[in-house]
Amino acid sequence: MAPPTATDIALSAPAGELIAVVGPPGPQRSALQHALNDAPWHRGPAVTTTVISDGAWHELRRVAAAGITVVAACDATVAAGAHAHRVVLLPDPDGVA
């Protein structure tokens, strides 16, 4: 499967939005996370990160509150759903829910 790209598109998100890419670690999640981070956002700068702890979510919310669009990756919807403004779910490549 070719990695996702974000060329010739215009993405729009409110300044300060925290977007979580949720799925199993691997090339698909990394590619989507980086494509979103490199996309030509219409509002403000963007940062990307991989979330590894609950405390990291609070720091990302603080960064988003400063008006920066944040794209974060994690492997659990439980953590992302409690903190992110928008969640992008990737399918499990093995078909396991």
C-alpha cells in the first residue's frame, strides 16, 4: 500500500485543534501522521508527536490552546477520545479489532 500524501489539497482545522491518529504502530500510522503534519493547513503552524503517556496529552492540549494545530499518534482510542478534538481511526492491518 502506498503511503498517504497530502499534496494538492487544502486542509482546514481551527487554530489550536488537537488531532489524534489512532491505530497500531507501523508505517501506515507514521505516514498518515507525517502527511497531516506536512499538509498545507490554512490556519497556523502544526506540530507532530507520538503520544506515550497520559501526561503528554495534557501538554499537547496546552500547546493547542496556544493556537497551534497538533497532530498526535497513539494506539488507543481511550486515551485519544478523552483529550483530542478530532480522532482519525486507522484499521488494524491484521483485521483484529
